[in-house]
Amino acid sequence: EKAKNEIDEINKQKDISIHKLNELNKELEPIENNYNHMIKELKDLKEKEIELFETSKLPPKVVEKLQTLDRRALSEIARMSSPPKIVQSCLEVVYVFLEVFLTDTHDTDHNTAAAADSSKSPTKSPVKVNNKSNKSSPNKQQKKDGLPHADWPAIRKLLAVDLRPRLLAITPEVVSEPNNEEVVSKLKVKMSYLETKSIEKASKPSGLLWLWCSALVVCDESIKILREVSKQIKEQEGKEKPLEAQIERLKLEINKEETKINLYEELTGKL
């Protein structure tokens, strides 16, 4: 009778542990599923981050082509009193990029004079990138769209200097700064009216400059998406450790109940 009572009590405790074990497994399953889904999502995001990081940089082929920019051909364009409309429209975009994303201290007139007098003064003023607000100075004319006004005399002056160091000084990171978002958006609208093939057909050097502008816009789009993806990764990683801790706690409790059940089965076998 005593042994029977002991067995009944052990079975009762065993049933309690089995019930608790089932409840723990039910609790664990959706948490593990959520965790596994999150890990897969995190992996995909990190792969996307790597791809976006590559497309957020100015392509080497664009840099290489800029090095081949023919100053003599640009000078010939500058000497035109009335260039083809598509060429002028392209160079207006280039002008805006340089006016907005280079510092006001990098003055066009100064560089024109320096280029003309390079034999006397071999040192050139360093190109400085504009990391400040994109708001133009009060003395700069603006069009109705809010972009710097690029008339042909201003563009001709721009073409009189070596553009290559200026172009390469403007990085995708500078263009994609949050305070430049509005002006970049306006530039995209302006650029949407022009076709690459038509520009290249009208003028090879203008085509190279257009390639540079287009590449910066593509990089800007990648950087914006990259920022959002990096933010999502950070958020997911913030959820990862708490979930891991929760899974670990449940597994320890499951292991504890399984040990109890095995012990109860051993005890009933001996009685």
C-alpha cells in the first residue's frame, strides 16, 4: 500500500512536469520561429548592405573617364557664342553641381586666373568640398526652381579651368548629405528631361560630364537606401540578444523538466 501511494505521488509529479514541458515547448516554438526568421532577414539585409555599399561609391570607370576629359575640347565649346541647346542644358546641370557642392571659397574667377598664370604660380588652391548647407549666398542668382542660375557666360568661365580636380572633389557622400536632399531632388527633375545618348552624340566631353552627374545621382540613391538598411540592421540586432536570452531560458527550463521526468520514471521502475 505504501509503495502504491509513493508510485501514485511520483506519477502525479511526473504528470505535472509533462504538462509543464508541453507548455514550455509551445511557448518556445513561435519564439524560435521568430528568431530564425529574424536571423534570415538579418542575413539578407547584410548582403544588401554590402551591395549598396558598392553602388554608393563612384564607379572606377567614371573616375578613369574623367581623367581623359579633354580641356581643349571644353575650351572649344566655351568659345561658342550659341552652343547646341542640349549641350548647354547638360552644362547647366554640371554648373549647379559645382556651385552647390563646392565651398564658396573655391572661387571660379580665382581659379581662372590661377590657370592662366600657372607658369608663374605652380601651386594651386586646394579644392574644398561644401559640407555646409546647400543654401546659395545672397549674391548668387537663382532660378525659379531654387537652383543656382547658370547662364552661358558663367558656364564659359567654368569651362576655362581644369574641371577634373573639382569634379573628383565632389564625392557621393557630400551629395547625399541630408541637408542637400532638396537640391538633389530638383537636380533629378532637371536631369530627367535630358537623354544621355543625345548629349554624347552632340558633344563627347559633355557626355563625360553628364556621365559624372548621372553616377553621382545613382550613388545618392544607393546611399539613401543604404542608410535605411543599416538602420533596419541595427534594429534587428537590438532584438537578437533578448530573443536569444529568452530561448536559452526556456531551453534550460525544458531540460530541467525532462530531467525530472526521467528521474520519476527511474523511481517508479525501482518501486
